[in-house]
Amino acid sequence: MYYGGIEAGGTKFVCAVSDQSFKIIERVSIPTSTPDETLKQVFAFFDQYQLKAIGIGSFGPIDVNVDSDTYGYVTSTPKKGWNNYNFVGAIKGRYDVPVAWTTDVNAAAYGEYRKGEAQLSNSCIYLTIGTGIGGGAILNGEIIDGFGHPEMGHISVPNHPNDPFEGVCPYHGNCLEGLAAGPAIEKRLQKKAQDLDKTDDFWEIEAYYIAQALVNYTMILRPEVLILGGGVMKQEQLFPLIRKAFKEIMNDYVVTPDLETYIVSPGLVDDAGITGSLLLAAEKAI
């Protein structure tokens, strides 16, 4: 018997099966197209295995409220074809096994909590900064959800004094995602993050926005570790700039762990999401 994991992103699906010690037996990457086309390939992969449970970490927004009529749905996503799509229903219609369902960033946070940078801690936040910005939080070993999942990328942050940019978020304009996600960088500078010189002054502006968010998360939840992943955070020069801005904004109001170990990159690198999905599948199978 195997555990199945799906890290469902807006660009690609990563599917994997593991044994009960979480050793990955096989994994595939599938381009995200329409639900029918994507799930056809997902089914072709998992049909090869006898599964005990499946864990899904999905792009969102999604409905994670088990009391809701639309639990298991991808809800108000702009991703064509996926709006109000019954993702869990489609999986359960194919496989008669328990299904764990959460956001991709919650799954990544859980992967880092169990197997990555936060495995010696009781709490953490995982923030991904790429095409969008999203975050998941673990507190005392549990994923934090309320009537829905957190939307950490859409908090309000003041503009940097040297940045009049109005933001790109269609809902909130200059929220964190609107100011600091990959599309905001590209629209502002006419360059993708990976094409921008590592010494460009803009990185201090980017760090300022991320640091503001991390200060807010720290004030509210006091996590033991803040883990920053996603494509933009491949720019490693950001980490010292973020720590510096964080210290200045916090202004010694809250005593935190040493910032070198408090604000870190993912220990699982790009495997946090799929690892978390497999771990959640195992818990669902119990």
C-alpha cells in the first residue's frame, strides 16, 4: 500500500507516491491545463498503485471548511476552467480512499514542520513569494484554518517611500501580493526577478515589503520559524536585506529568535509541498 500526494499548482501538478516510511517511489510533473485534461494524467499516474490515502495541497482559493456544501472545491480562482471545481469530489470519484485537502502553502508548511527547517519547533509559517504570495501556518502541530484558509499575501502594507507603484492585485491594488509578487516586479521594472541584477536598489524595496509582512505575522502568531520559499526567494541576496528591514521595523518591540535562524529558506527546497501532501495523506489514513 502506498500514499499518494498531489501538489496542485496553477502552472503544474506534482504527483508522487511514497511507501509508509515516506520514501518517494515515483513522481511526475504534469502541466496544469483544464481539469479534465489534467486529472486524466493524474489518474493515469495513480492508477498504477494501490493507494491507502491521498493528500492534496492545492492552489486556491479553495474551500477547506468541512461543514460547507462546497468543501473540496477550488473556488474563486482566475485559473480558467477551475473556478468552482469539485477537486476532492473528482479524486474520490476515482479512488475509494481517504483524501486530505488543504492549500499548497499549508502543505508546504506542514512538510517543513515535520521534515524541514521547523522540525524541531512547535510552530512555523511558510510563505511563498512567486507568481503570487501565499502563506500557511502551523501552531502546536496543527494547520491553522478558520472558516477558510489564511490569505497571507493579501494583507495591507504601506508603500516604500521610494516606491509609488500602485500594485497589480485586481482586488486590493497595493496589498503585499500586489506590490511584491513576481508580476508586480515585472510590471514595475519591465524585467523578471531572475533577470534583475543582484545589486539593484530595488531589492531593498522588495525586502521592505516582505519584512513588513513578517513583522505582522510575528506580532499576531509568534511562530518559532519563518520560512520563505517561491521563485522570487531564489534571489538569496534578499535574505540579509529582509532580516535588516525586519529588525528596523520591529524596533526591538518583540524579542525574536536570532534572525539568521528565524527567517530562513526551506529545508526541503522545492519538495516542501509534495512532502507535506504525503504526510497529510498518511495522517488521513490512520
